[in-house]
Amino acid sequence: MDRIRITGGGPLNGTIPISGAKNATLPLMIASLLTEETLILDNVPHLADVVQLQRILNNHGVDVMLSGKRAHTAENAGQTVKISAANIVDTTAPYELVSKMRASFWVLAPLLARKGEARVSLPGGCAIGTRPVDLLLMAMEKLGVNIEIEAGYVVARAPKGLQGGEINFSKVTVGGTHVALMAAALANGTTVIDNAAREPEVTDVADCLVKMGAKISGIGTSRLVIDGVAKLNGARHRVLPDRIEAGTYAFAVAMTGGDVLLEGARPDLLQSALDVLVEAGVKVTSSNEGIRIQRNGAGIAPVRVTTEPFPGFPTDLQAQLMALMTRAKGTSQITETIFENRFMHVQELARLGARISLDGQMATIEGVDKLKGAPVMATDLRASVSLVIAALAAEGDTYVNRVYHLDRGFERLEEKLGRCGAQIERLSS
Ligand code: EPZ
């Protein structure tokens, strides 16, 4: 199994191009099931999760092509992918595929909208928590879907087609909002979604659906109103830049010191994280080119942060912030409110010399002068990359195992960091 060796200590200087957002690409690819015409997506990152979703779509009879070639043969970044779901041949999403990637559960909505039925495996728990799908199923039921659970599968039927309805989420859910939007776009009548997620990736999907002919108002707010249409058409859409990738590299530069331009990053997508960096003593400058992160000489000031739905501080940057705070001049507190089990990185950061104590959902991090390299591994991609950030500032060599987590969500990580001076190398075994 591959691992990554990082020899820490040096600053990062240069430019890091920011890729298209993984968490927008996945639902956008799934939205292709809503139309028999071709959906063209630009700026698609080359990631293991994207390849996996392609397999899942293939299973439904969807054709995914990259500039005339099959998408998984391409090594280049920022791909253009053409997706055609002209003929949906299978409405079952099997356990073997859904259990590998939770987002694939979202095919439920477009399959129902196009075919009136779907049989989708329940995704099960994962490393960051139980992650139920009750709210997604509630949303479908509000649109007239009959749901039964049989042998670990959600069997959903809408024999009379989807009907517009009122969906009020008791908790902000990104996946719930994605499926509600997709189903409502082709439902008969008007749907109102209250307490909708406002994450930029939801907005990106809504923008794409509008290009496909959907009638959606309130995009970017917590109340979405959708007037269903009979058919959606093909469209061309550019995936928005990955705010979590940008935030991750911003925390990395804050950790090592140096001066890096995050090319193509959009400050409006991660203002809460940039505010935390400024509070920590980092210089942040935004321009048309992207976001420039500088820390030269000054130490890292401790912060108190709570994760929240957008526009609050994202849970997907919590582990990276914690890595940074291990070197702060004082004690920081980070409270995780989105997932109940998202502190798996704590014990691994401790292996590098971090001092972190946990009390329920709150972590207290006492900054230390030095981290020291060690072998580490992580259980999800954001936790893995937090170990990379810590390793970049640790003395000596750190070996990050289970690199496949990083490959799920970070495009060309070693190359991007290496070009800015990091000593980072992938070791194949
Ligand atoms: C999306 O997951 C992202 N995944 C996650 O990114 C991200 O951490 C999360 O949103 C929160 O921002 C993708 O976009 C592919 P949720 P999702 O539904 O949609 C609870 C990463 O690292 N909930 O917004 O699955 C749930 O347990 C990943 O890239 C229910 O209780 O998250 C959680 O506590 C990890 N019932 C909260 O809501 C439900 O039916 C928010 O989850 C659904 C969710």
C-alpha cells in the first residue's frame, strides 16, 4: 500500500492552483441522470471519488466520456467530462458500490424522477459518524414517494410520478438538500425547501439545474422554491473551485510559514476560515488571481472555533485547523457540531507530539514548540491531510499511511506542495 514521506521544517513559497470542488462534482455528475441529453462539466478534478462515481453511473447505463476518451484513462487535471444518461438501464444501486462512497446514495432522487422507482443500498456508517439518511428519505416522502426498507436497501416508488410538496429540514443537510432539489426539479407542481443547506456546492448544483431548465428561486438562501418542469435538457457547467482544498493549503502555509498564492481560490467561499487565519496572525490578501497567504516570522495565535453549516466554519476544515493549532502560542478550543465522531486525527496528531484533550465534542489544544516526525495513519481524507499539515512542520520524517484517503479528495497533493518547496514523496510498496 502506498504511503507518503514528508520531511518537515521548511516554508512553503510559490503558487498552488486550486482544483474544481469534489463535493460539487459528485452531485453534478449525479444530476446528469435527470436528463436524457448530454451534461458537460468543465473543471472536473481527477480524483478517486470521481472515478468511483463514474463506475456507479456506468452501472445505471450512463455514458461518461472525457474529450472522446473514457474518463478514468486521463491523468490530467481540470478535465471536461461529457455525461449522457439517455438510457437508464438499471435503477438499482448495489451495496458493493454505495458502501464505497456515501454520496452515491443520492442517485435515489434522479432515478425516482426519471423512472418512478429506485432500489438503493443504505450506505451504512463511516469513520466520521453514523450519518443517517432519515432526512433524505423524509424529503422523498414529502414528494409523494413510497419508501420501504428491504434487506438493507431503500426501495422507493413513485408510481404516479413525483408531486411537489413542503420539505422542512430539522437539521441543515447538504445531501438532503441535493436530493430534494433534484427530485423537485422534475416533480409535478411547486416544492418549498425550508432550512436548506447554503453550502456553495449546493448553490453550484442549483445553478447547473437552472441551466438545464429547472425553475428554482431563492438559490443561496435557506428557502428554495422549485416549480417542477416535465423535462430537463443538457447543459454545460464549470465546477466551482474547491474551498476545502484552498482552505487546507491556506492552513498548510500558515503552519510552515512562507508566501503562497492559492490560484483560482474564491474568498467568498471560505470567508469564515480566512477570518480564523487572520485571528491566528496570518496575512490574507485576496485578488482577481486568488488568495495569497503569508506568514513570516510571527507565531501562531490560539483561537476558539466551532464548526457550523455554511457560512460558518466548515467541518471539512476542522482537522486541518487543529493541526495548525498544535503549534500555537497558547491554548485553543475547537468544537465540532456537525459530526459526532470527527476527532479520529487527535490520537495521530498526538503521535507527532501534539497535546490535545477531548471533552465530548470539544477539543482543547495546548500549543507545543515542536512536533516530531512519526508513522501515522488516518481514517478519512480530511483527517489524513491534517497529518500532512502537521508533518510539514515536524522535525524529521513522517510517514502518512493509507494514502488512498488523500487520493479520494486531493488532486496531485504531493506535486502541488512539492512545487512550493515541501519535501514530500509518495513511496509505493
Ligand atoms: C456533505 O456530506 C459532504 N459530502 C461532507 O464532506 C461534509 O462534511 C458535509 O456535507 C457537511 O458539510 C459531500 O458533499 C459529498 P450532511 P453529507 O447531510 O451531505 C446529519 C468530505 O470530507 N444527517 O450535511 O452526508 C448528519 O449525520 C465530506 O468531503 C442526519 O441526521 O452531510 C450530520 O450530522 C465528509 N440525517 C449532519 O446531518 C440525514 O438524513 C450534516 O450532514 C442526513 C444528515
